[in-house]
Amino acid sequence: MTILQSDSIGWQGQRLIKKSARTQDFLHYYTRKRILVTGGAGFLGSNLIRLLNDVDCKIICLRREEADVRSPATWRRILDGVDVVFHFAAQTSIPLAEKDPPADYTINALPLLHLAETCREMGLSPDVLFTGTVTETGIPMRLPVDETHPDHPVTIYDLHKWLAEQYLKHFVKRGILRGAILRLANVYGPGPQTQSPDRGVLNQMIRKALAGETLAIYDPLGDKLRDYIFVEDAALAFLKAGAYMEEVNGRHFVIGSGEGHTIAEAFHLVADQISLITGREVEVRHSPPPSPPSPIEMRNFVADFHSFSKITGWIPQTSLKEGIAKTIRAFL
């Protein structure tokens, strides 16, 4: 794998990464391809790039501080010659989106439109993989949730993610490009720390517990079901989607572990695993929330990923207990 770093002027800094002997067969699809990863230094992007370590491909790792995905000029500069785009750059805080909806629109919806319009103007046709969120469904009417569940976004953040999906599907229908969306459940695991305080909650609890802090379960949220998916499994799902683009083109899929755990159960698993690995006890207590929870926080959610699995063969490999243990060891 060759990584090409991008700054605001052009390509710079090329480094080769040593290959290892282990390569999953479907990853050969990416051999000799030029791959753009927006948000490449982030949580999901960095894990996806690591999984391509064995592949003879070129990766353009687009970082927030180097180029602005809100600018059409950025897309005109970087898209030429790109075979696959993993568009992960986003603002992920629901409260921030509610506080400033126009700003959230410019980072979570508008870049997808600029990407697609650049392809139309320049005659480019890359494959585009986009990160959606399972909360676009709103408050689930049934569990588990699959792609047939109607969408009822209840937050500005979810509305803008849903709008970006519609842009992508529109340009796919017009034959401008190929693309698919993976709507992710609660992602956790080793990787850079998220900048959004309301995201990556399980990772935050692991860091707090390792620092000797008490874990607070806010009632009645502790009884709510969540679907936690290990970040490597999520990254592999995106790579599978790209390799099976012919079959997933123009569609969105729900991606999770397929198992529901209450928030309280997940927090206690963190405490138990830290005690097992480090020998230190972690206090877990129940308390009222500091502010009234929003309707989206009060939902229950479990993903049904089987339609995506039937097409690509992808299934999550990491249980919640195993994933928490891996994350603890990585943070240590």
C-alpha cells in the first residue's frame, strides 16, 4: 500500500508500508486501485486504511486539516483518477447539529453533492461508499431493523445524513457514478479518540474506567438496547461493499452486530473486563441524567444485517465481550 498525503495545494509525502503475509481474498479487488479516504485520520478511516496494509494499492488519505470537503475546489483537485471513494468525513455530534443546522448541512450533506457534481462536470465515475447512521430510521417501530424499515429522522444530524444519501442515490440513478451507503450502529474499538462528546460512548467509558473514574449509568437510559459493532468489523463491511459494488449499487444497508445489549450491560462488561485484565476494580453506579434525554436516546435498537450478508458474505466477527477486551488492551 502506498499512502499519498494531501495538503491544501497538492500531493505530498509518500511512504511505503511493508506488506505482511495475511490478506483476505476479497481485498485483492483493491489491487492497483487508487482509493480516496476522506476522514482518513479518523476512527473508521484509520482502521480501514490499516486493513489495506497488505494490498498493492494507492491511498489518498484526506485529513481535515489538509483540505476542506465543503469546497468544490477540493473535489476537483483530488477526484481525477480515483477508483473508489470512502467518504467518512463528517460532523457527528447531534447537539452541535441542533445548535447550528446550516453548519451541519455544509459538512454532512453538501460535500456529497459537491462530490457528485464534480464527477458529472469532469466525466468521472468512481465508486462511492458513504457512512450513514442507523438513527436515520428514527424511533424503530420494530426490532430488529433492516432496510425495509421506513425512515423518520428526528434530529437535524440524521436529517442531513439522510439527505446526503438521497444525493448519492440520485446520481447513481442518473448513471453518473456507482455508490452505496452503510448505516452503522454504535461503533467502538481501538482508534483515534472522537471529537464529539456524544459519540463513541463505549470507548469513552473504557477510557474513564482505565483512568480510575466511576462509570455512571443514567436511568432510565440504562435499560435501553443498543447494537455495538467493533470498528474492524465495520471497516471490513465497507471494504466488502466496495468489492461487491455491482450488487450493492444504489442501495443502503443496516450494519451492526445483530445483538442487542442494554447500556447497563455494556458498562458492566467494561468494568468486568478491566478488572480481569488490570486487576483494578471499577465502580459502576446508577444516577439520574444531567439533562432530560432526547427521544432518540430513549430508543431501543438492534440491526438486521442479513440482506448485506447474503450479497457480500460479511458477518461480524467480534463479540461485545471480546471487542471490549481488545479495546482495553489497545488503550493500555
